[in-house]
Amino acid sequence: MRHPPAEILMKRKIQFALVLFLLKMTALPQLSTCLAQGTAFTYQGRLSVGGSTTNGLYDFTFTLFGTNSGGSAIAGPVTNSAVGVTNGLFTTTIDFGAAFPGAYQWLEIAARSNLAGPFTTLAPRQALTPVPYAVFAEGASASGISGTVPSRNLGGNYTNAVTFNNGANSFNGTFYGAFYGSDFIGGDFVGSFIGDGSSLGGVWHTGGNYGTTPGVNFVGTADNQPLELRANSQRALRLEPNSAGAPNVIGGASVNVVSAGIVGATIGGGGAVNYSGASPNNVSAIFGTIGGGRNNSVAADHGAIGGGHDNYIGAAAYDSVIAGGSSDSIAATATGSAIGGGNNNTVAGDHGFIGAGHNNQIGAGAYDSVIAGGASQTIVANATGSAIGGGYFNSIGASSSSVAIAGGYQNTIGTNSPYSSIAGGLVNSIYDNVYYSTIGGGWANFIQINSAGSTIAGGLSNGIGTNAIDASVGGGDGNQIQGGANYATISGGFLNTIGAAEAVIGGGQYGTIGAGSSYAVIAGGSSQTIQSNSLGSAILGGEHNTILANTLEAAIGGGAENYIASYGSVVSGGYSNSIQPNAFCATVSGGSFNSVGTNAANATIAGGLSNSVAGSYALAAGRRAKANHNGTFVWADSQDADFATAASNQFLIRAGGGLGIGTATTPPGGLRVHTGGLAVTGASSPNYGTNAGVYIEWGATQGNVFAFDYGPFLPRPLVLNSPGGNVGIGRTPTANALEVEGNASKTVAGSWAANSDARIKQDIKTLSGALATLERVRLVSFRYSENYRREHSSVGDRRYVNVVAQEFRDVFPNDVKSSGEKLPDGSDEILQVDTYPLIIYSAAAIQELNEQLKGKEAKIAELEQRLEKVERLVTSNNAGAK
């Protein structure tokens, strides 16, 4: 252990003082024999710092002087380092050599904390008592003292040692000076002893003894009698033996008492003989303890009272403790209980605990209960395992086991309400028979009878009514969950009310959910109402919104003054929107003054102003759109005029600036589709049966399909079915990209063009044998069968020319394929031919004929030349003959 340097202690005005123990001679048995051996002697002292005892290691110097101040040193200084000091006491050995001739000498002492700073000299010097002078006795001779010495010859001063060891010696008178020697054996000592007796053996020294043997050397009685220690002739400590070997210890005033027959009891002190009369402490049970104080009483085995006054532990309240305070009591049979202090606190239940405070009470049978402090707190009988943390006038009713009130003022948990708790606040109440319920704090909140498992987190004047199981109020002011509204929740707000099970109000003010509207929700807002029997309905926000009675599973998202009277319906928000009775599953998305009429089930108003729907499955949006018939859709632009349906299942759009799909550039009053195209599936015309298609009607003499860009106002190409499907004109296409029912025409003659660029071809070969190939093709004329004409009205009853597909396939197999159309009897698919090869082969055949013609023309020319020669020869011959 390290300590501050001595000079620092001096600067702090902390003063060392060394007090030597004096030896007091007493008529005790011999304890030790001290013979003069060597020149070292043992020194004992007490060291205090600033008036208080100290502990640790200190360094000391010892210097021997012949005067009590000034003068020159006779011997020393001797330095002893790291001397242990315990509770101020220390013992060390000093050796000045043969420096004790018999004259009076004084010891000067200096000290410092271990190895820290300079030494501090202590004042005054200490006078050395005779023990060190015994060193001189080692060389003395007794040869000059023998026989009987007349009394007249014993006068004067004797500087040499004298030994009296006859038990018949008698000393009468006054003894002055130091007592030299190691033993006092037998004899009598009458009169006064003046001196320090520092070397007297066989006695208890006031400075402590050395060489004692525990169990052999003791202070006390050797028979079965009490031992008392008195101060000013008044008993201050009494030790009472008993046959159990568990002596009673009675400290303090003489009026303190341990009852007869009690063993192991302790009274540490306290009590008074005359302090407002006698004030005794009393232990009347085995191993009972009173630490101090007055008028305290322990009547239970192993009970303990630490102090205070007028505290009491009753009989059979075994192992109980009162730490202090006044007028605290632990009733009989309240075993293992404790009171930490305070005033007028009472524990009557086993293992109960009151920490402090005053006028607190734990009733009988309220086992394992706790009141931490406060005032006038009460845990009534049989409320086992309950607790009150603090505060004032809080109470827990009978049989309300395992409940807790953390603090606050005048909070109450009623009878038979186990496992409930109040965290704090004031005047909060959990009524009788309310299991597992909680009030977190606040003021004047209450949970009424039989509302088990309910919770009020805090706030002011919030309440949960009778039989409202597992209901919750998060906070706020004046919120009420009415009786029977099981599992209902109000998160907070002001003056909200729920009268139905499993309903929720998230907050806001003046919200109301009526009786029978289970599972309903008001998320917040002001003056929202869900009337009775509207199960599963919800209002998410806004103000003055209403869901009428018997309107199941309806919802208002927000806004103001909206109302719904039909189940499954929704008003998303806006102002003064309404859904009338029997308009089941209708929707108003927003806007204002929109209305879904009576019986308009599954109707929708997407938003806008003053729109109405009177038909089921209808939709209206925009301004003054009127969907008056079932299955209608009406979208009206901003014009301040009604735009209404005239019949069921109409789709009406009023768009004065045009209608664009994928574009904002539109033809006035028309439709423009920018990207993605226009897909029509299943459309039909009222004027053309039920066939699907796109119809251009309403008084036009013809229908037009065209592509036109209204941006630069230019015509564009028209592409039909570019993703790859077939196109039919007058028929359903089955096998070809374009199929026509009947004839087709162009304004001028010409054939279809096809890509024939050499750059897209390979393995090019000239046709040969075209004439031979064409000779294999039979060209026929025919009439179509009656059954076929019946299915194709465009086919007339006349003769047609073509080829026979089965025969044509033998010549041109790649140009005959199935049409995808069945024969009239449905037995097989009809074959179709591509006669285009006939054109190419016919041209090739003409080329072949042309080559043949050229050869024949050359042959003819040759023959003509030969004929001409013959004719000339004939002519010449004829002329010669003449």
C-alpha cells in the first residue's frame, strides 16, 4: 500500500501523533517471562494521521536523547523501513547497542509513508520506561546483596536489579518509580503502585501482551457466571454463558435484557435507563439480534433489528429483519420478512418486504410481497407476490396475487385481480376480478370489473368498461372502450369511444365505433363515426366522415363529410361524396359531390366533380359524367354539362380535345394511337350479327382504314398484322399471309411484285426441259361442287380454269400444300396450289421453242440458199438448152 509523502500530509495540516501504550499492573496470572538478552528491544506504538487511525507501510527513524528536548543524540538515528501499521498500531525492534547505563532517556521518532518524501519528526519525545534499562541488568552482580537487610538500609535509590521471588513476601505502602524485573510471584501488594510496570509479567498490559496462548490466556470468568464490563460503575456489556455454548451478548444500557432460556442472542447496544423513562431493548427468541436503538423487541428465532426505536418482530416471524426506523413491526408468523426502515410500517405476510417510508402495510397471507417505500401503501391479505414501488396511498386488494404498483398516488388494484399492474400516475384504478391488466400511468384511468388482460398505457380519464377482455387504450384523454368490447384498441387521442369487440381507433378526436361493429377501424381524424353493426368497416382519416349502421366492410380513406350506406363499398377521400343503400361494393375514388345511387352495385366513380352512377357495374369520371345504366362507362371532360348514357353497356368518352393513346397530339374530337397499336378482340356490331371485328358505321357510305400522322399532318404507310399473323379479306385466313374470299382487283393491270435480287440468291441454275415439264401438266376447266359453293357464297355456279392439285403436285410438289380448310364433309383438308411455276416454266418453254425456231429458221435459210442455187442451176441449164 502506498501513502502520500509526509511533507504533503503536513501541508494539508495533517498531524502525526504517536501514543505509547502504558503498562498497568493487575493481579492476573503470569503471562510471559522476559529475560534480558542482547541489546535490541521491541517497541509498540499507535500512529494517527489527522486524528484518525491509519493503515499501510511506513518508514520510521528512532534517535536516543538524554533530555526531553534539545541536546545531543546519545545513539541513532536507527531507520526501520516498511513497518506495517494496522488500525494505527505498529510493532518494531530497535537496537541502540549498550546505550542504557540507567539514567532517564527519551526517544525521538520521525515517520514518513513508505519511501515517499522526507521524514516528519513527531513531538514530543517519548520517555523510555524501565524495560530498555534491563539491558544494563545483564552485567550487574548481586554478590554485594545477601542475607537479611535491615529496613533502614533499604532507603535511598537502588540503580541495580533486585529480585524478590518468595511467595511469602509482603509489600505494604506506596511504590514509587519504575518496577524492574520480569515476574511478580505470590505475596500481597497493599497500597498504591506508581509507575508504568512495563516489564511486569503475568498481567494484561494496557499496551497489549506478547507471547500469549489463545485458550490458555484469556480475560473472563472460569465458571458458569456472566461477565460484565462497566463504565462509570454502570453495566455496558454483559456476557451470559449457557449450556449450549452459544453465549448471549448484551451491550448498551443495563435495562437491555435477553429472556431466560434464550441462547445465542445479541444486543449490540442502545437502550436507556432513564431517557423519557426506561427504554430497554429485548430479545426473547433464540439467536435473536438487536443492533442498537431503544424499545426494540425481537420475539422470533433468528430475527434481527438493526436499530431505531419501538420496532417489533413478533413470535414465529422466524428469520425476519428490521434494519431500523421507528414503530415498524413484523407480525407473528410472518417468517423471513424484512423492513428496511421508516416509520409505522407493518408486515404480516411471510417473506414480505417494506423498504422504508411510513404507514405502509402488507397484510396476512400476502406472501412474498414488497412495498419499496412511500407512505400509506397497502397490500391487503392474501395478495401474494405483489409489490408497491413507492408513492402515496396506493393499495392492492385481497387475493390479487403477483400484482404491482410501481409508484404514484392513490392508485388501486382491486380484489382478486392477479397479475395486474399500475406503473404510476395518480388515482388510477384496476377494479375487482381483472386478471393480467395494466395501467402504465397517467391520471384517473380505470379498468372495470372482469376486463381481464386489458391495458391503459397512460393519459387522462381513459376507461375500459366491464367485461372488455384484452382491450387497450394507448393514451390520450377521455377515451372509452365500453363494456363487452373485447380486444378493442384506442391508441390515443381525445374523447374517442369504441362499443364493439376487436375494433380499433388509432387516434384523433371524437371518433366513435358503435356497438356490434366488430373489427372496425378509425385510424384518426376528427368526428369520425362508424355506426352500429358495421362489421369490418374502416375510416382512415379526415373529419366528419360516416359509415352508416349495418354497413359491413366499408371504408372511407379520408377527406370530409363523406358517407357510405352500402356494405363492401369504398370512398377513398374527397369532400361530400356518398354511396347510397344497396350499392354494394361500390367505389368513389375521390373528388367532391360525387354520388353512387341506390342499388348501383359494383359501381365506380374514379374522381372528379358532380359525377353520378345509377347503374350497377358502371363507371363515371371527370365532370358531370352520368352513368345512368348498368354496365356503362362514362368519362366526361371539363365541360360544365351533363354527359349521360342512353342505354346499358355503353362506353362513352367526351374529349373535346381528342383522344390519344400513347400520345398527347390528337385530332380534335378524334382518336390517335401512338405506340403499341390498337388490338380488338371480340368486338361486334349491332348491325352485323355477332361476328367479331372493327366496324365503321353511323351513317357513313363506306369505311376507311388509313395511317396518318397528325403531327406533320402527312400520310404514312399502313401495315396489317406485322407481328406475323395471316390477314383475311372476307374470310378467316388459315395458311397464307393474305387470303381473299372471292375476287381481287387493281386499278391497273399488273401482277404482284416479289424480291428477286441476285444478291439474295445462291446456286442459280437455268431452267431446262420446260416443254417436257409443261407437257406433264394438265390444264382443266371445271365447276365447283355445290357443297363448296354453299360454304363460299362468292363462288359462282360457272366454269373455272385451273389445274388439279393432286396432279400438279406430281409435277411441282413444293407448290401444293394444305389450305387449312376442311372439305365440306370435314373428312380432310382442301389442297391449294401456287400456279406461279407455270408462268416461269411457260416463259422457259417459250425460250426453248424460240431456240428451236432459230435452228429451224437457220435450216430454212440454208435450204433456201440451196434451193436458190438449184433454181439458178436449173435456169442456167434451161437457158443452155435453148
